[in-house]
Amino acid sequence: MVAVAEKHRLVDLRSRQSRARLAEMVTKLFDHWQLTAAEQAEALGLSAGSRSTLARYRAGEPLADNRDLLDRAGHLLGIHKSLRVLFPHDRDLAYRWMTQSNRRMGVRPIDLIINRGFEGLLAVRRYLDFQRGQ
């Protein structure tokens, strides 16, 4: 069973309601990060031309019951959480971080995700987790 801890309780991501809430959270996150439609699709592992799928998620359709998609959504929310912890007094920086060039990565974090797929998503998440631990 795929589950995510949400405020100290497990959420069953097989339920339509939970996946609909996850779609809402992820699409709002993309708005905060000001990602293009192509960047949003790539971050979710969809083809760059999946605008109709993204529009359905924005309209309230639940994320597909697909392990890769649900894992990606979870990691994206984890990245957001790390950014909020790292920049608690600068929400604008937390939201801009994904689209700004990063010296250590050599590219914008979103580009690392686009260019390296799931591996890039994990690399960004691990980088932020490491930064939080220092």
C-alpha cells in the first residue's frame, strides 16, 4: 500500500480523495515556483506536451494511481518542505529557489530534474536534506 505521513497520520494514496488533494497541493506548488507547463509536466514524469493532464489535475481530477507519479509528487512536496525550513523568513526565496541557478549544482534545480528525471529529483531532494542537516 502506498501511503504518505500527513501531519502524523498515514494517508492512503490509493483513495481518490487523497490523490485529488495531492494534485491540488502539487499544482499550487507549481504556481508558487512559477514553473512553465512543460517544466511542471517534466517534474511529474509526464511528456512535455501534457497540458491537458495538468489542466485536469488543476480542475480537481486526482493524480493517477501510478507509483512513479505519486513518488514524484511526494518528493516535490518534500523539496517544498525543506525550502520552507531552510528559508523560514524569506518565502519569496523559497519559491524562487527552484528556478534560480545553483552554483553547486551548476544549473537551476528544475533543470536538473528535467535533464535527469527521477534521479535528478532525488538529487535535489537529497541536496536540500543535506543542507537542512548542517
